[in-house]
Amino acid sequence: MRIEISPDQPALDTELRIRLTGFPPGETVRLRASQPGWASEANFVVDADGTVDLARDAPVAGSYEGVDPMGPVWSMRPADDAVGDPPELTLSASGVATTVVRHRIPAGLVRTEVTDGDLYGVLYHPEAAANLTTAVLLCGAEGGIHEDDAALFAAHGYAALALAVYGAPNRPPTMKDIPVEYFARALEHLSGLPVVNPGKVAFVGGSKGGEAALVAGATWPGIAGVVSIVGSGVMTQGIDQSIFTGSFLDIVTTPVPNWTQGGKPLPFVPNVVTPEVEKAIADGEPVRLRDVFEPGLSLDILAAATIPVERISGPVLLLSTEDDGGYGPAFHQVAADRLAAHGRPHEHVVYAGAGHLIAAPPYTPTTVSIGPGPGVRFRHGGTPAATAAARADAHRRVLAFLASL
């Protein structure tokens, strides 16, 4: 009896081929997937040829339903000692086990830290490469950079810059009064690198980073395309204090501009704290950020705060989720309507049943939809299965978008 996993040196975003071979035909076997602090279990009936193939067979019981090659991975649930996304994945059944290391930073990449003036980021690209399509990856309200995500994109043959907007060296400590000129300086820096094709630089962001990507693209014509994942076509309120130490109510009730241009603040839709949100906070219930964002769409400032996305030079990909606990699809629909009215190339995809957390790399657990916030818990929304499917499809779409530039 064997458990086969291929390929044997996968990246974190690689769909695995998982097969059980040599097992007694007709018997039910329990397949357990685990990584430190996480585990799932699913029962399969062995085929007449002694195999179980996860690309062919659905479990008869367990942590997920239907045929899904990566079902055991995304359906893992955490224990009290869960430690993020460790690279080692172990599969076991009937006393047989095998382990594969899923690499967050694949081999064959060059890593360069970017510290040019007020710029900060980490650039990855394949070795001995030149003139590459380049993705600039922008984080959300958590700040900092996701350099491992840049590495995963680079492993597909692109240059990828994880660019800090705030909360990193050389950058402001909070998301307040960020000059949009910063994005132009990032473009200028990239255009001087032999590895980068300056005519094929796309901005890609998730959540608040999706808003940032649309703002950058609408401001600087050198950007060849924009991807906004669960982001906003409207400029929303900034953050004037650390999201890790400040009070949630203080943060959301302090209307500060996120963006400036020419030293002047750009208009924004402020948050609105309703009595329902205040009650949820007082009762210790999880809070949806969407509930403080969406009321702003009915304010008079909306027209001035809407991002002029029709100025984006290239195509725009908007990825939304139906049960987003963050912005919600209405914020992308504002951009989609504006792009359509001006005949600009775009696509707006809304994933049914999925929640906010689809900007993460695919094939990671999606069973936790409530996470920590500044003195509160956030409800991100979505079912595990729908969010997992949306993550995987969103990743494929972003890669296809980059290939099309």
C-alpha cells in the first residue's frame, strides 16, 4: 500500500495529484491530512483496481464533499497549537504515510530587497531572466508586505515586487496621507531594471490593496493593468493609528484621508458606525467591516470619492465575493459600472458563497472565517468550500491576466 503525491517538489500554489494504490478493493479507508496544528479526515471506498484517486473520487464522509484534488488540504481545521501554514503536509491511511514539502519560496529565484529613498519592498524573479512582465503586489490594511506571495508569482515566470505602502521600513506607520506619487516612484524604479519590461507592469492588490491598485492605475498611465481582489472602486477612509494596538471604534470613527496627491488629501467615503455595529461590539460578537463601509455608499461624497478607473491604461480585473465581510461586491460594482460606461476593458467576477479571504495563496485551509482585529473579532464570511474554490480560481485568473499583457 502506498500514498503517492506528485509533483515531489511543489510550490504552495501547486495543485497536487494524490493517489492511494495497492489498497484492498472495496474497503473504506480513512485518509488523514495534517500539518502542525491542522488536520482533516475523509473516508473513501477503494476502487476495484485497489486505488483511490482524489482527482476522480469523492469521499463518502469526512471534512469535505465532492471530487476535489485539494479537498483534504483546504478542509483542515486548526487545533489550539495551529501555527499558520507550515510547509510540511503529511497524508496517512491504514498505517501508511507520506510527507511532502510545499514550498512558499520555490527554488531558482533571485530575491532583491528594494530600499530606494522612501521605497521599500522585495523583488523576486527567475534566475537569468530579463524583460519580464511584472506584478506589483500591494497588501491590505494589515500593512507590510507579502513577499512569499511575490515569490510564488515569480516562480510562474514573472518579476514580482511586494511593495510596502505603510507599516514597513522607510514607510509611514499608519495608512494615512499616503502620496499617490509613491506608486510613480515604484514604477520609475522598476523601469530601470533589466529584468523588468517597463511596458508590462501590473498592479495587484487585495482588500485595501485592491483599492490602492485601482488608485495607482487611475493616476499613472505607465501601469499596464490592474487587478483588485475584494477591493474597492471608491476611495475609503484611512487609518490613523496602529491596527494592532488601537481601539476598533477609535479607528473607524476617526475620518482621515488615505491618499494625497500634490500634497492635498483626496476625497474619501467615511465609515459609518451604526447602532447594530455598536451592539455587536458591546456584546463581543464578531464584526463585519462591510457593515461600517457600505452605509457610506449612500453619502453625497460618493461621486467625488469614486476612483476614475476609466483612466487606467490597460485592462482591469475585479474579483469580488458574495459573502465578503470586508468591502462587499458593491464597491467593485461602482468601478465595473464606470468602466462599462466608458467602454474600457474589464471583467468583474463575483464568487457565490465565498468570503473575504480569497487573496491568500490557494490550497491552504479556509475553515477559519473569523479572525482577530483591534479589540474585536472580524467576520470574514464565506463557506470553506466556496472560499477555497474562489481562492484557486482567483489565482488562476490573476496568472492568466499577467500572461495576457
